Amino acid sequence: QVPFVESGGGLVQPGGSLRLSCAGAGDSVSDEIMTWHRQAPGKAREWVATHFPGGATFYTDSVKGRFTVSRDEAKNTMYLEMNSLQPEDTAVYYCQKHGTSTWGQGTQVTVSS
């Protein structure tokens, strides 16, 4: 069983918004350092953000000011709010607990007019 399940992706026009979810399946987001990553077509997977249990979050430069990570521990879910989406944000998005190596199936985000 994968530890987390990503959802919420889809097709959106440039400038649009999406909210991705990372729901705990075989694992918990509570008190864990959680990360978001993405893999664009033909490119290596890249780190997007790291979210600490206390709320501190670090983002890769290309998404700063546009993406926001949050979590709801009661729902065992982490979120990635994405605004002002651009075609270069097109990728499969994954979440992962920091320090682990298992990946879920991810959720596809396509930004296109």
C-alpha cells in the first residue's frame, strides 16, 4: 500500500488555480516533515516544497509567492494550493514524507490554453 495518495490535478488555463491533496493511506502526515515534488515531461523529478509540522514551509524559487502548502492533521491530509499557474508548472505532482523513498502515483497538472 502506498503511504500517501495524491489527487486534485487537472487541466487549467494559464493564470488559473488548483488545490492538490495528499491524503495519508498507509501513513500519517501528523508531526512529520512532508514534501511536494513534481516531474515535468522529459525532465527529472524536482523538489517543490517542504512543510514542517509547526507550519514553516520552504519553496523552490520558481513557485514562491504562487504556491502554498498547508495540512489538516484531523483529515490526515496535506494540501498544495497553486495560483497563477503557468505552462511550465505542467507536471505530475507527488507528495512524500521526508526521508522516505516510496512514491505514490502522483496527480497530473496540465496548464494550457
